[in-house]
Amino acid sequence: MLISGIFLWSIVIVLSVIVLRKPGANYRRALQTFTTQGRRVAVRMPLALLAAGFIAVLVPQEVIGGLIGGASGFQGIVTSSILGSFIPGGPFVTFPFVIALKNYGAGDPQMVAFIAAWSVIAVHRAIAWELPLMGPRFWFIRFASSAVLPPLAGVLAALLWAAFGSHT
Amino acid sequence: MNHVLGKPAPSGEGNPSAAKKSRSSGPKVTGFRRFVAVDTLILLAIALSAGIAVWYFKGIGAVEEAVYADLRLVLQIVPMIVAGLLLAGLVEVLVPREFVARWLGTSSGFRGLLLATVAGAMTPGGPFSSFPIVLALHRAGADIGTMVAFVTAWSVIGINRLLVWEIAFFDSDFLIVRFISSIPLPIIAGLIARGLFARMWERAEQAKN
């Protein structure tokens, strides 16, 4: 955590210097993106973490483990792909739920499929952005081309963990 | 559906700052803004009712424990998030979106899919920054496979999200495996879109003209 923090801040400093020295590049606009995004996140993320923490305490561990646990196999990968498709909101809402699910016994390949489905299928994003902006035909083609991807990612992750054995 | 594919360019087209302005004033976006505020309220309602349920079933001690765990996690994550959001803003300023569109719109074949994947992975920001690029790609002459690969790469192997959110939340083991197993996805989606749906897409495009 500390190392990745230092890494991240070093990139920020380097890019800041580049933007500040580059004529025509607008540092204020970069800061603007930061503040608008930051405002979105500031309230939602702690709330999401809290909600996820509470829900994790409430839902019995055996239920999560049985449905999408490490031993749930391909069926669990498909189940988490379907669940993940319907999780709304940005990473600051979704990742706290993934953390809570992991703490309560969800399997890692299942969570890889879950995140892939939330990213690629993203029902909420399709309704709010893709359909109005790109039209139903584009959405349909993209959906039909992507529907197999989340389970595929889960299977690939399971194979990787099996191959390298670092997973317990 | 008042989508804008194949119709005259929206006001924000080709000019990121104008696109940004139209984002806060367009009628579509007002609706989305409302949706965003509502989602905070829904989160609040979920957190409150779940908290009350925990209190009822497990006692006040369990509530305190969950709140402390939440605070600890927030304190750990905040410095990373701040850095990550700054990063997103900086990249947006450094890489103008017209540049990406021009660069990708004219490349085709497998190389086009690869380039779309790389560009998608490097595109920071939410759907408000990626979908305008897809529209620009479309107008610059990109095929359906390139557009699908771009959206898929942006959403599933976005470097920005990896740096900002995944490093903050997940251990390195998990995020490395997740990333590696998602790398082939944009290419696969692009190939499927091209192989199965290219004709359907082109026929619809011709019908419009």
C-alpha cells in the first residue's frame, strides 16, 4: 500500500511538471476534473463502504460462500457475472462491495468475473449513457459481442491461479 | 431514442472544453445529474437500514466495529484516491481526444483492434469521457470492431482505474491476475463484433445515408 502510494504520487508529480511546463496545457482544467470527480466520490465512497460493511455482517457467510465462494466453480463464476452486471455506480461504490464479498468468502476467480461484468455489461451505464448516446443498435452489438467475456475472464483467472499456485 | 450516431455533430464534438460545458448544461445530462444525486440518497438509505438491522440483530457492538473498519479503510484509501483523481485530470489535459480519434479512425485490421485496445485502456474518466471518443471514432471512419474493442478496453482494463481504485482496494496478487485475465477481452469482443455483426452495422449505416 505504501509503495503503490509513493509510486502513484511520483507519477502525479512528474505529469504535473510536464503540464506546468508545456505551453498551452491547462493545469487549472486538470484541477477542475479533480474537484468535480472528487466531489462525486467524497460522500459516496464512505457511504458505500459503510453499507457494504453492514450488509456483509448481515448476510450469512455460508450463503456467499455457497453461491460465489472459491469452491463454487464455473457455476459461481456465471452467478457472479450476472450479479456484477447489475451493480450500479463507479468503482468507489462497487469495489467496497467486492472487498466485503471477498472478506465473507467469495472466491477470487468469481470476483474477477464480477468486476468484468460490472465493467463490460454495466446495465446502469447502458441505460444512462450508451443507449441515449450511441443508440440501441450499437448497444446490442456491443452487448452481444461482450456477453461471454466475464465468465471467460473468471475462467482465465482460475487457470492462472491454478498454474502459479500462489492462491490458497 | 435520440442518439446521435450518424446525425450532425453535437455541440461538444471535437472540442473537449466545449464537451465539458455541454455536459453540465445539456438536457440529457440534467437527467443524469438528478440520477447521480438520487444514487447518493439510495446509498444513504441502504447504509442506514443495514446499520439499523445490524444493531437490531447483532447489537450496538457490531455496528461500532463496522464503522471503525469503514473509517480505517477510508483513511487508508484517501491518499491514493486523491493522487489518482489528480492523475486522471492531468492525463485528460495531456492527451486531447481528437488526437485519439484521428489516430484510430484510419487504422484497420488486427492492428486497429490492438491500437483500440491500447487507447481504450489509456483513456481516463467515466462514460462521459469515453463515449464521446467512440462517437468521434465513428465519424473518423472506425469500424464496429474498433469501437467495441475501445469501449471494452476502457471499461475492463482501464489503466487509470487500475491506478486510482484497484491499487487502493485490492492486494497486488488479485489485481495482477484480474488485469492479466482481462487483457484478451477487448480483442475477443472486437473480433466477435467484426465477425458476426459487421454486416448488420454497415447495412444500418447505409440505410441512414
